[in-house]
Amino acid sequence: MRKPKRYGGLDTLRGITLISMVVYHVCWDLVYIFRKDWDWYQGTGAYVWQQSICWSFILLSGFCWSLGKRPLKRGLVVFGAGAVVSLVTLLFMPEDRVVFGVLTLTGSSMICMAWLDKLCQRIPPLAGLAGAGLLFVITRSVNSGYLGFEGWNFFRLPEGLYRGYVMTFLGFAEPGFFSTDYFSMVPWFFLFLSGYFIYRMIKDRRDFMEKHLTGEWKPFSFLGRHSLIIYMLHQPAAFGMLTLLDKMGLLF
């Protein structure tokens, strides 16, 4: 059997986003673990930076879902990696725990698409993208108790929805729930689904795919091909490096 074609441009984009994420998390460690004063990091600019990373990763995950083999197995591996992150942080850093983080979200989305793919194949790609995008916008503020987008809240949801871990996983976070990296199925699955439909829209345009997705920058594409293991290791490595620098008195 011929190996499926790998698009180096997608690996490059993933690698660039990965570098941005690592730098963002190093800054997060400096501010929230090592207590360094940096007002900008807690403002709008840093929030936009963080959102650009999240959106890029989730859209890319949805776009690439159709390109790989054994999507259910891949989803289970990513979900399992998310469970490891949750377990480690709960045991060793409970005040900075990660519950229902981005790996849990992407793994769950990949698993769901293994079951929903045949149904979604019946939906015209443009209609699917429009619907998924609209649902993402409408449900963006679900975690805060509303339908709405980024502070533009237009309908308050019943408080009875916000009960228990299952509903928290879905997006209706129960009172007192805390996670430093919370990505619930609603609204983020709709962004993943948007990436899926974007691929469906262009997959038959071979000229476009060859022109824009085959070119790669080797250092970035290498990181992109190994993004999961780098994601798993970057925070312990960053924390260890910053701890050493702090003991040496070299942190600003």
C-alpha cells in the first residue's frame, strides 16, 4: 500500500504554532508560578496571542483529521495524553491543575468524528463550514453561562445545566470548577468541525493543495511532525529551566 501523502506545509504551520505556544507557556510560568510582574501578559494583547494559538491548533486538527489513518486510534492516543497531563498536574501541581485541557478536547473531537464522519459526508462542505462556524460563534460564551461571543452575550442559559463533571466536559462548567487549561466540547468542537469542512472544500483542488501545502520549512515541519511529544515535554522542561535560572538569580 502506498503511504498517504504528507503535506509539509501543514507540519510547518503546526511547528510555528507550537513554538508560539512554548513561548507563551514560558511567559505563563514566569507570571503565575515565579510571580514576575508583567501587566501586559494579563491584558488584551496576551489574550489575543493565546487565542491565536488555540484557534490554529484546533482548526489544524480538524483540517488534518481526514488525512491520517486510524482516526479512532489517533484520537484515543491524544485523549490518553490529555489524561496523563491531568493526572500529573493533579498530583504534583494541584493549584495549577489541567482538567479538560486542549489535548482532551482534540482527542475527544477526533473520536467523535470517527463516528460522525459518514453523517458529515452528506453535508455540502460550504454549508457545513457555515453551520459549524455559526455554532462556534453563538456558543463561544457557554462556559460563562451565556450564548454569545467574546463578551457579546445575548441569552443567559439555565443554571441547572451547570452541574457535574459530564456537563463541565461538555462546556457547562459547574460552580467551583477550576482548570488552567479548559477547552470544553462546546464551543471548541465546532471550531474543529470547521477545520474538517475546510479540508472537505479544498481536498479535490489538487492544484491548490500542491501549490500551498507541500512547501515546508524543515526545522518547523520537524517540530510539527512531533508536536504531541513536544507538547507533553515542553512544560516540565520550561519549568526546570526557569527554576534553575531562578536559583542562579538570572530571572529578571
